[in-house]
Amino acid sequence: MTINGVTMHIKVIGQGPDLVMLHGWSMNSAVWHDLAENLAKSYTLHLVDLPGHGESDWQDGALELATIVENLASQLPEKAVYLAWSLGGLISLDFADRYPQRVTKLILLAASPCFVKAKQWDCAMDAVIFNAFADNLQDNQAETLQRFLLLQARGSQHSRDTIRQLSHQLTIGNPPNSMALQEGLKVLINSDMRPQLAALNCPVTMILGERDTLIPTAMLSEAQQLNSKLTTHLLAGVGHAPFIAQAAECQQIIEQFIND
């Protein structure tokens, strides 16, 4: 099914309760490979390729939050647990706000309700960093994606393995559409989902790497002040891709949260 002419590719594997998985900026659903293989033993996974990523088509405006959320709502189960990484976290928060009855639980993996510094929100990056990525994308997309990949792995005790796996996943399927990358950065720069996080009624948990270079660890306590029901997990020695660097521990946290 398409909304506004945009075709979304969603791979369904496994058996059990429905679990939707949303990837981060510049990647695609292949990034979940190892974690997805293990989770598929217990859950029916809906592995989304965001517009212009992986096998999903692109059309201008397809990553505007209202459009992508409507698009997802037309293709995903009536009720599901959502597991969302980085940029996917912002999309999932907006989805849960618009369709609260459809999100039974939400797992935010290396995701923040607001990725850039804002009023009363210092636990984030300066917008100038994301703006620089947007400028550099126009000059050299491949080099900019590689720099972002290195940024995600920086500081991790498992940085080499994380870089290797992320680099490999980037080679699977179609390269991301350049306009999709620009629109994705706009979502990261301009979205402030603090009100949506505060209004969430479903169980929600956050998993963050201790050495994440994109999200300061202080974000966890700030997020808990927004939503007192929020639970958090800080994984030692890992960066922005904890599900790769500490796959077994992430899986354990995810399954325990879903099954509780």
C-alpha cells in the first residue's frame, strides 16, 4: 500500500507477538541482521526500510513526520511493540503520539526525544554539527556517510567491530537517496519530541551506550523527569550502536521488557 505515492518496504519474519523495528539515519533494516535473527525466534518482526533507504522508494516529502507516520500506520499491525534506533526513535515517538492505541510498548535504542540543544535541554549536540553534515552531503555523500559511521562507533570498546558491521550493512541493497538523507537530517535537527515523550502512557524504556558521542548520558535522567514511568539502561563501554557492540545484553533487555 502507498500513501502520497510512496512505497514502503517492510520485511516480515519470525513468529510470535508483533515487533516493529525502525532503523537510524543513513542505514536500512539490514543493520538489524544479527539481533533480528535472534528476536525472530520469539517475535514476528516488521523490519522497516524508511523512505529512500534500503528497498523503499523515495518521493520528496516522504520523510516528513506526518507523511511517514501515516505511511507506517497503513502497513503495520494494529498493535505492536516498537523498537526504534536513533532517528527511528523520533518517528516512533510521533507514531505513538498519533496512534497511542497501536503501540503497546516502546523501546528507544540510542534515541533521544531531542537530538539538538534547545531551551532547558542541554543534553544534546549543537545543531551546527548536524548542519555541517547536511552541507558536506552535497559535496561528497560517500565520505560524509563514512564520517557519520565513525562518529557512531567512536569511543566504543568494540569500535573496530562496530565499524566493520555498519560498513558491511551500508553495502547491502540500494545506497540511501541523497534527498532522503537531507530530509532525515532535518527531522533530527528540527524535531523536539519532549511533549510526546511526556504524554506517553504505554511502557517505555531507553537503552543508551555509555560512550555515545551523539547523546550525552545525562539525557536519561532528563527524560525520566519528562516521564516518570520511563525505565533506562546504560551500557558500559559502547557507543551509538549498542545492539551491535553488546548484542546479547541488548537482546536480554529487550526481551525482558517485552515479556514483563
